[in-house]
Amino acid sequence: MGIAHRFGWSATLLRVVHVVGSIASAAFPGILVYLFLWPLIPSEAD
């Protein structure tokens, strides 16, 4: 018996939510670093 069965949720939906959440949480620090360092990236005009 898993979480989806216990709460009456779709197992497929729970798996998709878990995968998307895992990818988002892994990418989030990289996105923050990119946004923080964005002002330091030289523009094409320089």
C-alpha cells in the first residue's frame, strides 16, 4: 500500500508531481545563481 492508494489519489499523477518537483528543486539553485550573476555578464556591445 502506497501513499496514492492510502489517500485515493492517482499513482500516475503522484509520480508526475514527484518527478516535476525533483527536477524543479534540483534546478532552482542554478536558476538563482544565474539570476544573481546576470548583471556581471558582459553585454554584446562591450
